[in-house]
Amino acid sequence: SHMDVRDELVTLLLSKFRKLCGEDMVVQFVTGHTHIRSFAELDSHSSSIEAGRFLDTVGFVSFEPKLGNFAHNFIPANELYLAQSLDMSVEEYHTHDGKELSDYIARTFEHTGAGQIP
């Protein structure tokens, strides 16, 4: 949603979910309005995460389905950190499809003159 981690609408939605589904239903909000890295545990069975801006971060949240017990991590979106989060080296991280996609993007960028735009 395009809301801050602690937006009033998040609080309102959570209260409605609680009325409809009970206090023990796990609820995870994926927010993103202030474009910062932020995480908030709203109660014992709900949390909200905002994972940065401009795809600079991968926000990861895990929880136990019936208990909550939230854990989160912010992973910088670059090859080194993404590879490390997968327990891989940067050399192992590259795939054939990924290389083809990168090459296609580079060719399109060059063909359209996108690099010439001030």
C-alpha cells in the first residue's frame, strides 16, 4: 500500500481485521510512502514494513503463521548482498537468463539514445 509504516489507515485497517477475524490472525502490511527503511510491530500478531525507495532495498519478513513472531531484514539490492543472502558468491549469482536480460537492456538503452538524455 502507499502508506507510511504507522499510517492512520494501517491502524484503521488492522482494527477492522481484528473485529472480523479475531486477535490471533497474523496480518502483515507491506507499506511504502515515506520511502525509508522501516519496520513496526503493531501488536503481537501484526507488523508493517517499508523497504526503502527506488528498488534500492529488498524487504524480507518472516513469521510463524499462527503465532506471529516476526523477523525482518533489509537487503541492499545489489549483487553482493543479494548473493550473500542466498548463501552464494557473486560469481554463482549470475544466470544465463539474467545475463541475456542485462544485455537486452543495454542494447535497448543504446539503441534509443537514453544515455544521451541530460
